[in-house]
Amino acid sequence: MGAALPLGEPVPADGSLPAGARVDPSTDFGVYLHVPFCRVRCGYCDFNTYTSSELRGARQDQYADTLLREVDLAAAVLERAGGNRPATTVFFGGGTPTLLPPGDLARMLGGVRDSFGVVEGAEVTVEANPDTVSPAVAAELAASGVTRLSIGMQSAVPHVLAALDRTHDPENVRTAVSAARDAGLDVSVDLIYGAPGESIDDWRASLEAAIALEPDHISAYALIIEDGTKLARQIRRGEVAAPDDDLQADMYELADDLLAGGGFDWYEVSNWARDTGHRSRHNLAYWLGSDWWGFGPGAHSHIGGVRFWNVKHPAAYAQRLAAGESPAAGRESPDAEARTLESVLLRTRVREGLPVSELQGEGRHAVAALIADGLIDGPTALRGHVVLTRRGRLLADAVVRALTE
């Protein structure tokens, strides 16, 4: 059910932004639609998701209508702030969005289109568990305006999937990819490395299987042990070993080598695409600091420099909206120092990097030492941008510390 929400100042019942917020209608606007339902809870997962036994009064079959109330509220808030504009990207995440009928997802997308508009050629992504994608589902999603399916493959090796509590049939990944392709959708697959008991050969097998699917995009994330998860408890009790940092570094380097050999270029620390046209535009908007509104329980938003987040439980979310009130639980307006830190943290992760001109004081002086240590690409820095080398990607947190001290 996810980590605790941050503290923050209260949000008015009508959801209005602070009086000092400055919304630039020329800024890209992303829409995130959170679908918090899962059939089972994976042992590593810290997302705000719920199985049927945890809903406590919230109804999955009413969820689309509930979320559309927040869409209406958001449109009114943005109209008052002078910042309502068409969405450049839409992303259905979760949870497992495809546990809802495709018609419900289509209605949610239609509500976004009616309230904000969606630009021509917008990227519209739906995350999916492989077992929930059939040719009929893929075709209905494509007909509704979805352009991209992001499939949670995680691994091709059964014992690794079992360690992660993933229940899908590995063979269904290929079936899901084929269904998406036949419907005319772009395809991304997600992988996780460093699971208990996963060897470097296991990871190689998963990478080779993913590349053989010929997707447009591959994400590969190191397993992180989050407090409060089943996996964290298993590690604390000594039932399974914690991820090995050195092994995960070897796995990252193997991924970078094999993906490059398979025709994929890295464009963010954990993401590779066949070409620039198949990068995740929605996720790039997060890394580059654009505006987005996150709809659904526990979803976070960033509008005009203001960050706000919704109540976590689907029942509390539904109750707020049924009463005509904003579901936002709190908000904050980061100061200049916090915004600078965040910009360095996020923009150093992408291939185009961070302009050296945005660094201040000691951070700018640190660039030369980071080049000498092989963490920042020297020629690119001389041209004015901080771009991580592969070794720098492995030590990205240390680079950020050096640039912000």
C-alpha cells in the first residue's frame, strides 16, 4: 500500500492553487492516471496498490467514474489559474490498469480529452501485466486512442519471477507483445535485476529474451528494498539475501552492453530506446520538470512549481470526491535551493544532461574533478553540459552530491 505520504500544508476543498503560483500555459502538460488495483501484491512493491481484500468499501467497478470527478475538478482549478491546456502525454499506471475493462480506460481517456484536450500525436501509454493482454484488449485500447503498451516482463526466468512474487506466465509476454503489435501499438518492456537468487546468467537470459521480442523501448531497474515490503521483512529475518551492490553493477553494465548491441540507446539511467522517437515522453516530462497532474489515490502532481498529493486509500479518495471536495492531502512549494537540487538530481540522469550554467559555486568547480574521476564526459562538459559516463551512471548519487555541495 505504499510509503507514507509526505507532510505539507493543507489544500483548499476546491483544490485551488496557492495565490502566488504561476502557471505557464506554454509548458508541456502530462496526465497520469493511477489505477491502484492488483490481483496479488508483489513482495518488492512499495507502490500505492490494493488487492480486492484491501479495498474496504471502495469499488473497482465504480473507479472510472470516481476518477473522472477529479478530472472535472482539475479542469476547473487550471481554468482559474489560467493554465488549462491540452495534454501532451497521458500515462495509465498502477497497479495493473488492465485489470479494469478496456471500456473503463477508454472512458477515463475520453474524460481527459473532453476536459483538457489531447494534442495531435500525443503519447498515450497503458501499463499492463502480460496475463491481462489479449488481442481484443489491445485492439480496444488502440481504438480508444492509446498509442503505447508498457508490459511488466520483469524477468524471463521462472525462479526469478517467483522470488519477486510475479505470477504471470513468462510465455505470455510474447503473446502480449504480439497482440500490441497487431493492434498498431508501440511496445515497451520493463525488467528488474538483482532479485534474490538471480545470477548474472539469469539476467543475461532475461535481457536476450527481451531484445528478441523487438520492442521499441526497454526499462531495466535495479531492485530496491523498500521498508515495509514483504521482501524487506524476509531479508531482515535472514530468509533471503539482500541485493549485492557489486553484482547489480555488473548486471547494469551487462544490460548496457547487450542493449547497445541490440540497437537500443540509453537516454536515461534506467531506460533505453531504439531511437529518440521511442523514448518515453511522459517520463521525460518528469525528469525535465514539466507540469503534470496525477489522478487517483496517492497520485502526486506538479503544477506551476507547486507539488501536491492525494489521499492514499481508494475509499477515502472516493469519499472526498463524492462530497465535491479535492482529494489532495497536502502540498508544498519548494524554495529555490530545493528546486536546484531536484533539477541536478533529475537532469543529470538523462542523456542530454544538465547545463553547466545551472550549477552554482562549488558545484561548478566540482565538474573538473568528476571528469578526472571518469564520472562525467569531458568533451561534452566543455561544450556546456554535464553528461554521465557509464561509470557515472553507476555512481549517479555521488555525482549529484558533488554538484550540489
